[in-house]
Amino acid sequence: MTSILLHQPECILDLRATLGEGPVWIEGEKSLYFVDIPEAKIHRLTPTSGAHQTWSAPDRVAFLLPVADGTFLAGMPDGLRRFDPRNGSFSEHTIVEAEKPRNRLNDGCVDPQGRVWFGTMDDGEENPSGSIYRVVHDGKGLNITHHDEGYTVSNGPAVSPCGKVLYVCDSPEQTIYAFDIEADGNLANERVFARLEHGYPDGIVTDSEGTIWCGTWGGGRVARFKSDGTELPPIPMPVTNVTKVAFGGDDLKTVFVTTARKGLDAETLAKEPQAGSLFAFRTDVAGVPQQVFRLNG
């Protein structure tokens, strides 16, 4: 990884995924996990060795979030399941939004308190039927709380390093919202945090200084905003559809970037043959260590 340059994206896995998404760095494995949603594939890359492993899931996986016991919480179209990379198994199916069969789960994150936040979306990307949820483990199982609604394509979400602010995108609206997270986990003070002029906000994460890093669908860049909403210079990418970043490496200053081929015409794909691949670049500010979903009880 020493050859990767500051803010100069380099393709490190020429995967050409249909819709690469959800990268998470697992420090104990020195590896990056991410998914290809339409292909129902889970990928793991160990950058130092180049080892690449793939699992086939029983259905589309929108996100993988690490759990304290070494498994992952997987966001499937109709709910949450546990994925164990040690044997490739999926278990503990918890249905979400059974009354909305056209919806699916989309993106998620873990906050500093070990709680999961995730959103749902209209699978056809037409109706504002998506919502934001919080998940805790109460000792017996998953306890899911509904918080906000009206999203056509909910994305992000991300939590500030202090754990007191939640950022959520509604991608078609080109808008990132912010909420205060109260002591009891409820959300308050919804406001517009930023609007994008170039592309649509996709996955977002925060770094150790609280800066928001946002993949831009159709924007060919990683957008960046200070915690007060001031826009910083973006990081140009060599492909159009940039989905999400994750900070990793020994110093959390390597930025891994998932991308997508979905929605690109033949002419664009000819110009961007590595669309859908995994990219990386170095940065001068460390990310926040990946949090794990806590099992309580």
C-alpha cells in the first residue's frame, strides 16, 4: 500500500462490480469488506497480500456492519440477518417493513455507543416510502426503533465522532440532513446540512476531525464538508458513480472507495472500463475506527 499517493485514486481491485457498496475496515483482520448489491456478493480484500475472497449471499446485501462476536449484521432486502464469514452462513432473520414489500434496506452505520442506524428505500426509486431506524440488542434479540420517514432513497447514514449528530442523505433530493442524537437515542432538530450541485449524495462517513466524506453518484468525486457545512475541495475520481468510502490501513489514512457500473451506458463504460472497481488513495487526516454492534444483556 506504500505506493498509493495523497488524494490520487488508484484502482486496487479491478472487480467491475455492478453496484459496489458498503465498505468497512476490520482492523483485526487488516481487511476491507464490501458488497455488490445486485449480484448478492460479499467481498473481502486484504490489501497487504492482495488476497480476495468472495461469498454468495441468499439475497442482495446492502450493508455489512461488524458485531462484537465476530459476525456481521447484514442488511437484506426485507430485513436484518447475521452473516458469519468463518463459515459463510446467514442466520437470525428479523423482518423490517413487512407492510412495504416494495421497499428494501439500503445503507447503515454503527455509532460510538454500539447502536446501528440504517435506512430503507423504495426499490423502484420512485416513492418517498423509506425511513430511518435505530437498532440495539436488548439481550434477547434485535430491538428496532423507527425514527424518521419520507425518503425515496435513504443513504449514508453516518454519525459524528462525538456520537451526537446523525447525518442522512435523501439521494434524489441531492440533500444531506443532520439530526441531533439525544441522550436516550431519539432524534431532534432535523435540518438541511448540505445540498450537492454535482451528482447525488450516496454513502457518507466522518473522519477524526468531523469532516463528512460523501460518495457522489453521477458526480465522479468524493465530496467533503466540514462539520459546519462548509464545502471543501472534492477528491476527483476516474469513474462516474462513486458510492462510499472507508478509512483503513494501519494509520486509518488510506481511503478505500467503492464504485458502480449500474446506470452507465456503453459509451461511458468504454471511457471508464474500471467502473465498479475498488479504488484507494491516501489522505492526511485519519478516519474514525470502525465501531462494532454491541450485544447487550
